Amino acid sequence: MRLPFLRSGPQRVVALTTAVALGTGGVGWLVGQQVRSPADAAADHRPPPASLVTVPVTQRVLTATVTTQGTVAYNAPQPVTLNGTVAAAEAGAVPLVTKAPAGNRTLREGDVLLEVSGRPVFVLTGKVPMYRTLTKGSTGDDARQLRAALRRLMPKRRVASSGPLDGRTLEAVRAWYDDQGYKAAEPTAEQRAQLRQLEQAAAVAGPGQADARADLAAFRTTYGVSIASGEIIFLPRLPVRLTTVSLKAGAPASGVIGMVADPTLVVTGAVSPDDVDLVKTGMTATLQSPGGDRFTAVLSRIGGATTTGDLQGVPVRLTPREPAELAAYVGQALKVSITVGGTGHAVLTVPVAAVFTASDGQARVTVEDRPGTVRDVAVEPGLSTGGFVQVTPAAPGELRVGARVVVGST
């Protein structure tokens, strides 16, 4: 069948225009299906609605602590100084250390600390230092301290508690030296020769005999066993721990021998000025070694002097309940946790991040009962420690263990 051919003229123009319009519209519709506006594209890439992050309400005992570091050390360190000379020292000769002290040992009354020129140096209890040679007839604080020490060390000798040093006291000194493996200092050859001369003069009859006998009697008042000034070191308290030694064998015997300290171990540290008002003496503390070992101590002092120069804050001292357990940690740093408070019993707790303050000033937590359903519960915050806070619901029963509280969203 032959189609009629449109001739030129108005009808043909209308037909062509309509065809072009329909074709263009179809192409535009197809392109429109593929091209999106920036707003539509952004809408397609929006994140999904936020989901809530929740954690369960728990029940636990809360304990508040102040944490710091402490160093294990022997208590009250002080230097020990060697003064005076020993009996064997020759005139003009420099006394030398012939047996050095042994460090890290406990010194008790009567122990030999070291040897100088072969002579012993004993430690005895006393506050007044040994400053002279003690002989028969000596009186004073140093003589009294010697008497007291002999009465403690040798009770069977029945040394008098007071008076000048007498023959009985010096015989006790002789026995004490013998027991330690040494010889007490006897009169020198010069002194023995002088005694003989005085005895001979006193035996000669004549006008000067009375004076000679008086001289002999005076000489005999100090004649006999003596204790040289360098053979005793009086320390205010014994026993002590010899923590460090400064002298070696062959060194001149003078100056500081070393450091001694109370043999009781303590832990010294410091707390921040912001925390010092929270701590009180008598509080319990936990000590933890780098290896995880734990020990119990008591806070025994706050403030005061400290021998640890790098401490920052207010110095504190802790006394371990079992000091012997810390002997292996002397000089080491331990973690110190001082218990400053606690609930004493299990309480409702939530993370600190779960509690917020509303516009009315009331603290609240948001509870998610089921996905998409939440409610705010008024609470009274309590002790906060370790990232958790004690909460008490304003209305009993509004908050229970296991309820999920909101801490954030994702």
C-alpha cells in the first residue's frame, strides 16, 4: 500500500515540528532518569539514623583512692662519723682502715663496726659522742653511757650504775674485749716505767717521801685499762641498719664511715597538693610492685622532711604491715594506692558519662527500655571513682541492676 506523500505547505511543517518535539521529549525523559540533582545525591548518601550506645547498670563496692609512687627504704637515715684515735696508733702515724665495714647489715649494741690499725671500733647506745680516752676515775656523760652499755651487755659483771669508772668497770671492759677476740688497751711501756719510778720514790724515806706517795696515789687513780676515743661510736638508737659504706680497707680512718638507718622498712612518697586534704594518718594503703606483688601498709606520716629530693608534692611515709616482705624491694619504686573513702557495701553504679544535669539542675540518666524507647530517670549521684559513679534513683524502683543507660551514640 502506498502512503500518501505530504506535499510542502503548512500541514507538512506542523507534522515535522510535532515529530521533533516528541523525539526531544523522549530523549529528555531518558536523560532525566540518569541525572540527579546535588540535593538528591546528598540525600542518598546521608548516614543512617544514629543508634544509642548503652551499658547496663551494675552493683558494686566503690573505693576511692589517692594514687602515687613510693620508694622502699630504711627509716631515718643518718651519717656515721669516725672521730678520735685507737690505742695502737703511733704518734704522728695516720690510722688506716684495716677491716672495712660490711654494708647492708644490722648493727646491734656491742658489734664491731670496723677495724682501724688492727683495733676494733664498737657501736654502743648513747647520745653523747665519744670525744676522749676513758680511764679509771673518768666521769661524765660518756663514762655514764659506757657503764650503761656494760650493764646491758654483761649483766653478770655487776657494774655500778653511777660514779667514776672503777676497777670493777674496767675489768668488765677487759672481759668484753676478750669476748670479742681483742685485747683491751693496757698501760703503755712508758706508763709502766713511770709507775715504777713513782713507786721507788715513794719507798725512799726522807723529807720528800710524803709528796712522792701523793704523786703515786694520783697516778694510780687513772692507771690501768683504758678505752681510746676512736674505739667506740655512740649512736642514739640501736639496732640500726648500715645501708651504705664510704670507707674501704687501706683508706685513712676519718670522716664519714657510711649511712645507718632504722632497720624498720618504710615507703616514702608524695601526694599532690590537690589530694593532701583527702589523706589522713592511719589510712590503709596498697603497695604494688612492678611484677604485680601486693602488700598492705598504713599511712604513718604526712608532711615533714624527706631524704628523697625529687619528690613532687607533700611528702608522706607509709609503714608496711609486714616489713620483712619488702626487704627484696629496698631502693625500688612501688605503686601506692591510699584508700581515702568508699561505699562500704554494693551500690548501684553507672559510668560517669551516663549522668547529665538537666536545665532544672537535677542529675539524670537516660534509660533505654527497648530500641527506640527511652526515658529520663532522676538520680542522686554519690561517690565517683575509677570512671564509675554511685547513683540513687529519686523514685525507688525507677532504676535497677541490668537496666541499660545511654552513654553516647554512633
